[in-house]
Amino acid sequence: MAQDSRHQLAYRVHFAAIGWADRHGHAAFEPGRLAALLGMEGKRLSDQSTRNAVARAKDLHLISARSGAACLMLPPHLFQKAKGAPVPCRLHQDR
């Protein structure tokens, strides 16, 4: 669903966060990977459009305010686990 261009970009960011989330709700992406997922017809989304899509998803509370293109975090009201992940997120250093 993250790659389905029929959905608005903010929701596609949310779907990417859900689809690539690890055990503690972090979806880490290599540089440019999220832009490539959100792009259409083999063209990656521009960096500015990617940032705007992430910002809109934050405004709608679909992802955590701490999110960025490198790591999308699901908010605790959407993703809760009793135990943390064995390896911390490389960007946020959370467990």
C-alpha cells in the first residue's frame, strides 16, 4: 500500500512505517529508500516532497513527531509492545 499511488502521500508514509516497522515500531530506511518507495513509475520522490509527506503524516498523527525519512516511528497509541527490541534503533538509540 505504501507504493500505491492512489493513496495520498501522508497515508503512504504511514503504510511504509507499518510495513517496515521492527519490533519496537521503528522503520529504518537507507538514504533515498523512502523516496524511492513513494515515487511513481520508477522515479523517486524529490527530497522536498518526501519531507513534506513525512511532515503531513506527522500533522495527522499517523507517525511520531520524532520521525524523519531515515526512520519512521509509529506513535505509541498505534504500536505498543511490552518489551523493547534487542538492538536499539541506529538513529534514535531507543530500545
